[in-house]
Amino acid sequence: MNHPVVRAPTPSSGSASNPGWRERAAALARLLPPGFFHPATLAWANASPPRERWAVAFSGGADSVALLLLLWSHWRARRNRLVVLHFDHRLRGPASRADAVFCRRACGALGVEFAAGTWAPESRNVSEAEARAARFDFFDRQMRARRIRALWMGHQRDDVAETLLMRLARGSGAGGLAAPRPVQAGPQGRIHLRPLLDLRKNEITQALRAAGVPWREDATNAGAGYFRNRIRNTVIPAWSRAAGRDAIAGAARTRELLEEDDSALESMTDRLKPVTPAGKLDVRRLAGQPRAIARRALHRWLLRQPGACGLSRQGFEALLAAVQRGRPTRQSLGTDGFARIRGKWLVFERRPAGVGMVRRAIRGAG
């Protein structure tokens, strides 16, 4: 979907002490009415029970500021049921603390509940994955404490292209390449919602400027320390120039098509019911099925096995081939046990008591 770019002559920067947050939220809502939300997220929101609470991930950056103000404006009856979650990674010193102050003041001006978390990493040399895991652990704890299932996040269309290229580099399948999804169902009924996926980053920032809304800029985003930043600042501009067209729009369209394909394959796997409530995989049900179906069934089985933590990509492919052949096999899944095909069943077989502990101790000593 192509949206008109909002023209904004006056930029806005990072102070939350200015008065008029509510007025600016209303101005932004006029520029970006609900029709700018991704249709799937709009349908979900309108079907949500009236008293359901929503959590909002809020970094203070342009995307999350726009998201919070639009939710606050377009769902007025939900204002006292929003819980805003801010996580301070403590990786940027005073700038991180200033982000937290900005977010707290903005939420105070809007009259919404605010919860902040902090992290104390052992060193500043942490990976994107570690930082993300810490952030989502905080979100999960806050949401469980409040019995909230829905988390709103400010991903936009540029994020789609970045994620697609990052996951291509590591060899993801359709399910991984379909991220970030507008409505993503998770375990225990959790829902992640990303309503801004039809908007480009520059559309969001120009709308914020036009409405006079401030936000915080993370200076590290301009650097090359993280893979996503290198994709954003170097690869995508070169890719777009080489394509001679809107490559980001093309990536967004590809994501949508991959989501359709992945959903169809997941539905086909559901109908087979390959994994029993007891956690066994019925190998015979997969006989003659496409490899993509067998792959999904095996992934589901592995997720049910608490001890299956040591399977490499090569090991997975070998086990998948054995499942498709349906022949007896026994394959190591790490220190805790084996995958074993007996007759029609793939089962998890634990190692004898104490063997796993000995192996882990030997590995640690090495």
C-alpha cells in the first residue's frame, strides 16, 4: 500500500518536557487515521474485548512514539487500559537514562501506566540477540504479572526489508522470512501486533514533525556495530540503487506472500495431527507428504522435547531424512538423549541417569 508522504517543514527532536502531548497526539491522529494501520491489526483491535488491557513497547524512538500516540488517540476508551513498557539496556550511558526520562514524562502527560526495566549486562560487548532476549524477558514478566496477552510494537516497512535480508543471510525458511508479521500468535495465547508495517520510516517521521511531536534518536543506529545497522545504512541503499525501484516495497510484498505460503503449509500440517498429546511423532502420517510438511512436523516434535537442545542444522536434516524414509534410526540430540524411530513412532529417549551430567562436566572442563 502506498501512502502520501506527509510534508513537514519543521523537524522535532527529543524533549518530552514541552506541554501539549495530548494536542500533538490528536494532530498526529488526524494525519494518520486508523486506515493507515495494517488491516490485520485493525481487525484484531476492533474485535478485542472492551476491557482487555494492551501493552505497548516504548523505546522513545520515532516509531514507538507514533504507535503510542495513535493507539491513545484512536482507541480513546482504552486509554486507562494501556500499559507502556520501556526497557533500558544500559548500553549508551546518559543517553539511555535520558530515553527513560523522556518516556516516563510522555506517559505521565498522556495519563497512561508506565513500567520501566533495566539490564545489567556483564560487558558492553553484547549481541543484538542478547539485548533482544533481555528486552523480551522484561516484557514477558510484566505482561504475565498483569495478565496481558497483547503487545503492540512499532515495526514499520523499512524493518521488513532489514529483517528479510538478515534472515536470508542465515538461511531462513518461509516462516522466518515472513517476519515481522502484523499479527503474530505466540505461546500461551500471547499476541504481538505491528500496525505500522504499511508505513515507511520517513512517512512516520514526517508525520511526527508535522504534528510537532518529539522523539528520541539512538545515535548508535548510525554506526556499524550491529548487523541490522549495517544492513540499514549500507546494504539497503545500495540494493535500492541497484534495483532502480522501490526495493523496500518489493520486500514488503514478498513478506506478505511468504506469510500466505507459510500459513498454508502450517494449516496442512495441522490437519495431519502428526504429534500426539504424549509428544510422539507419527512417522507414517508423513509418508508421501511434501518435505516442507515433514520439516514442520519435525520442528513441532522437537519443541515438545525439553532435552532436545543439541541438534545442529546438519543433524536436523539427517533426522528429517530418516523421518521421511520411516526406517528405524537412533540419533543423538545432545547431552540429554536421542531421537529414535521405532515402528511408526519417533520418540525421545533419555540417556541413562548421570551420563548427561558427566558429559556436560567433561565439556565444561575442556
